[in-house]
Amino acid sequence: MEKETVRIENFSDAVFAIAITLLVLDLHVPDTNIIKNGTDLLVYLKGEWTSYLAFTLSFFSIFIMWVNHHKIFKQIYSRNTAIMFANGLILFLVSAVSFPTALLARFFDGEASNIAVALYTGIFVLINISYNLLWFIASKNKKLLRPGITNSAILKIRNNYLYGLPTYIIAFGISFQFPAIALAICMILLVFWAFSSGKINVIQE
């Protein structure tokens, strides 16, 4: 069976690459007028810790999303309009990650941290929903999937993406009162998605 999703995957790879590159734009080099010596530079860099945190968290979030996107399209062989639009929704949300990342970098260490974290966790709730939607649409018609995939494998992939959704929703809910804990949950979910992507690869093999 010839794979029909190559153009979708190539376009998606380009969007992921651009989205992950945009994150670095929020890292700023200090003006030479305010840096007189090494101590000044160290003080400045310490003051920018929220930018480094936001950049690191979002970089690996997008990277792991790309890994999972690659793995899921190893299972999808054919396309229809619904799959293309569901994939477009994923790309739209991924390309928007840089905005809440910038808010997190600027406001996490202040009184507006709860709203910054809520917006940050909120976009990952939507991204998780979009991944679930893509797989739901693709798996409804087994003819769209790779030859020989079993119903058990389809169910395992579906459950894999569903598991993260309630956790993201919890992180979003508590971010208004406990933003640091909500962000820690996002970090834990990064580890979960990193390991779960390996499960998809096992399913494929």
C-alpha cells in the first residue's frame, strides 16, 4: 500500500521546525551599556532565569510533540479532508506556543504568574485534544491506517493520548492558585510523552 501522507508530513516538519526556532527570539543578549564586568553579566543572566526555563520547557515540548507526530503518521497511510484539517489544527496550535512561552518568561516570577501559567498550560490542553482528534478521525476508518495494524494497537494508541488529557486539565485548573505546581506537572508530562512515544514505536514494530 502506497503511503499518501508524505506531503502532509513534510509540511508539518517545516512548521514544527519554524515553531521551535521562534522560541529563541525571546532570549535576549544584554546591552553593552549596562554590562561593565563579569559580575554585571552574571547578575543579568540570573535575572533572566524565567526566560531560560520557558525556552527549555517549550523547546522540549515541541520536540516531543514532533516525535509523537512522526510516530502517529507511521500508522496513518492514507489521508482525507478531515485528517488534513485535524493535522492543520495541531500545526496552528504548535505555531502559537511561542506566545504563551513569551508570557511565561516575562511574568512567571511576578504577580501575574497564575495567568501566564494558565495560558501556557491551556494551549497544551488544546494541543492534546487536537492529537486525540487526529487519531480518532484516522482510526475510525481502518483503511486509512498502515496495513496489518490490529484493533488492539489502535486502542493502545488511543489510550496513550487520552491518558495525558485529564492531567493537562488538572494543571490548567490549579494554575490559577498554584502556578509553580502546574508548571511542574507540565514537566512531568514531558517525561511521560517522551516514554509514551517509545510505546507507539513498539506498536508499529
